[in-house]
Amino acid sequence: MIIPDTGVLGQSIRNARAVQGLSQAALSEIALVSTHFLSDLERGKPTVEVGKVLKVLQTLGLEVYVVPRGAKYD
């Protein structure tokens, strides 16, 4: 999935969390981030810390790929 902005990233994280049946409180505890941070992230706040974003993604079993625009990816 192409993530064009922080809003889409936040929605993707919210969807993955819901599919896994996790509350914000449960995910924040597992990922070692605050519920406030997770709420900001899911709302698409553009100034969240990238290191914490990566921890949340890893906790949800999601990966990030950086590829040239227009390139094919798996």
C-alpha cells in the first residue's frame, strides 16, 4: 500500500489494530508507547516520532518499504 500522507498511515495502523482485536491501551502497552502518542498517530498527526511509529508498526507485524516512486514492490 502506498502511504501518501500521515492520515493514511494513521488509518492503516488503526485498521491493523482493529483487525487484531487490540484496544489503543493494549497496543500502547505492548509497543511501549503512550496511549496519547498512539491516538495522535492514528489521527495522522504529522509530528509524531518516527522511532515510535516504527515500534508500533513492528508490534502490529507491519513493514515499511522505501522504493523509488513508480517502482514495483512486494
